[in-house]
Amino acid sequence: MNGLPADRVGTADLGGIGDVDEAAWSSLRLVADPQRRAIYTHLRGATAPMSRDQVAAGLAIARTTAAFHLDRLAESGLLAVTYARPAGRGGPGAGRPAKLYQAREVDLEVAIPARRYERLARILVQSADLLDGEDYQARAQTVAFAAGERDSAEHEAPKAQAPQALKPLSRAAAALRQLGYEPAGASVGSVGGEDGGPRLVLRNCPFRRLSATHPEVVCTLNERYVAGVIDGLGLRDDLRVAGEGVAPACCVIVAER
């Protein structure tokens, strides 16, 4: 996910009565508003902090509306605020610095009654760390690849769009977006030790909290999972998967061959 590696403001696995994170509920109520959610999503996709004018222009809304929602989101901790003058403007008469907004790293989940799937995942990952051996690692990677193949069929491009009419990267982006990776196009760069062409940077790691504590296990399985998705889409000959992502984005990128 793009944004500041910030405080975990109300990570919300909201359970039943007596197990309520009020800060998380507050954040969820804020983004329940469609316009506010659109602003938050817009900032999550930004590569740099944005001003009120930029957000208003990007979403074709009034500046006063953008300012109101931006400040509400910032007050809740979902956005970080900084101040800076526009490029090329400085010195006397340059005016006050503009207020800039950037999305924070916040996990918001709802589960009623309480579900703790991540706890089990953490136990399994910790067990994998203890099971040292090439045979076990190979089997785990095979399972991850097969899971990616299966999931690709469920998250192919919408039926209204003929998949074969889309470019390989576009097809991959559509599937990975449905799987929570938030893909974005990137310029030419080095992938897998080679000079790459167009590629997808996966701005969000769906397994971020686990990969932070067990990167060797989780990142390896994640790479094989994404490779399985690409294979399941029939794009193995068109695209390649490499573990060259840079935090806070996912450790995996997808590039044209």
C-alpha cells in the first residue's frame, strides 16, 4: 500500500459486544461516506503528498468539499499532514506553505463475530520457520503456486471485457487488483537482474504484517503465489515475476518479458 509507514490507527478486527475498537469504528464510519472514501482511495494511489487543490481537481469536486473531507480523514489518523511550498516558489511573497495530505498505513477490517485468521496464519508461518529443509520448502512453494493458479480463474477480467483483447499486463493487473495487491504501472527498470520493460508495481502487500516478521517464508510464498496467478491466466510466456519490490510496496513485481 502506498502511504506513510505510520501508526496502526485502529487495526480493526471488530469482534462482538465487549470487543470493540472505538478508534477503528470511527475510522470505518468515516470511509463509509462514498465521497470521503473516494478521496481516501485517491490518496492511497498517489505517489506523493497532495494538496487540497490537487485532490479537488483529480476528483472533479469543489475545493471546499475536498478540504472538509481531507481534514476529517486527517483528524482520524487515516491521513498524515505536512506543509510545503509549490516547486519553484520561495522567499518573500511566496505565500504560506500549502497543506499536503498523504495516506497512512492503516488496516481496517470488520469481523462480527470475531475472527482471528491471522493468528492461525502466524502459527503456520512460525512452524514453517522451524521446519528447515529443501523438501518442505519446495512443497510449500508448490502449494502457493497452485493456489495462485486456482485464484486466477476467480479473478479474471470482467466478462464484459474479452480477456484476450486486453494486453498481458492489463489482464494481470485486473486479476491482482481483485486479489488486493493494488497494482500500478511503472517505467522501465531493472527486474530480476535484467533491464525490464513495462511492469506492475504491487503497491499493497496483502500479507504485510506477516511478511514484516517472517519475510523469508512469506515473501517467497508470495512470489510463487503471484507466479501461479500469472500462469493461471495463461501469461507465463508474456510476463515474469520477480522479488524486487521495495517497501512499503509488495516485495513482488510483474514485468513484460
